[in-house]
Amino acid sequence: MTAKLAVLISGNGSNLQALIDATAAGILPAQIAVVVSNRRGAYGLERARRAQVPACYHPLKPYRDAGRSRAEYDADLAALVMEYAPDWIVLAGWMHILSDSFLRCFPGRVVNLHPALPGQFPGAHAIDDALAAFGRGEIGQTGVMVHLVPDERVDEGPPLATETVPIHRGDTHGTLAARIHTVEHRLLVDTLRKLITNNCQPQLATGH
Ligand code: GRF
């Protein structure tokens, strides 16, 4: 079984690259049907072009400038994505909260990657927040999760996979981010592979 993926990005796209490499190597039985970025300068767009994957830039600003709503932006994003008929929508560093006007088009099909464990450090500064909590002696480790996105809550939703990542004394943002990204690249590929082969169920027992 080969699944079609739509991958939404906003930045570097190292996780997109992991997906590109895994599909090319046959590790992930998937085809990346389209990559969409909400930022023109996202390096992930270049990664998509190099891999000859269709890449689209879908910015919010023209909507704002025209007084149009985020719901309209999200509805147009959904229409764009739907043209590629993906089985799964993968948010791989997508820095935009999706409203129901997008999510209702893909029920149970949107997967997010977040550099923290369930219930910890939602939002765009999860790695720095974890470092700060470590500095205060509150935690000794952080982690990575892959989860479904059923609604507009940020970095919440039924976890599909989690993995802890140790924090070491003397870690900087760079050293911890590198350790986290290494885990992310493997966990995202592994979780999608299990989803595609119907071998992955949400971890509902966590209460999320
Ligand atoms: C990752 O840490 C992901 O968990 C978070 O954004 C980052 C994206 O990194 N949501 P990259 O663009 O895939 O390199």
C-alpha cells in the first residue's frame, strides 16, 4: 500500500527531508504528493523542488491585507491540498494554527509533530521552555510526540507516538534541538509507516 502525503511546512524542512529520504529508500510506503509552505523563504520549499515534489506557497498576508479571515485562508488551503487527494496531512514544522474550516475537510487525517511530550510546552518555543524548566530543576528530560489534530487546540490531540529525549547539563538550544531533531526524523517516519500500514492507533489511554 502506498499512501499519498501532503506535507505542510514553514521553515527548514529537515523533517520533510526525512520523509523525502524515507520514501526514496522505500522505508516509508508513501508518495509526497505536495508540499505547502506559508513562508516564501522556507528552505523546505527548496528541498521539495530538489526532490521534484510539487511545492506551493500559500501566504496569509494577502488575506489579511484584503480583510479576509483566517477561515477563508484555511478553506482555500484545504481546497489546494485536496487537489492532490492526500491520505494524510503531515504538519512538519507548520507554524500556523489550523481552524476547523481546514480540519473538517480531513477528519482524523491530520498529523502534527511537536518537540515536547504530551501536555508539556505547547507552542513555538517548546525547546527553550524545556531548557528553562530543566534550569529550574523541574524536569530532567523532554521529548517528541506525533499526534492527531482533531481540532484547533495547539499541540494537543491523541498522541500516536512519543519518545523521551534527555537534557544534559550545559545543553544550549542548539545542542538540545539537534538531539530532538534526530529523534523527530526517526519517529515521524516510523509513525507514518505504522499509520499507513494500519498498525498505529491513537494512545487514547493518556487522556488526550
Ligand atoms: C520541529 O522541531 C517540529 O517538531 C516543530 O517544528 C520543527 C520543524 O523543523 N513543529 P524542520 O523544519 O522540520 O527542520
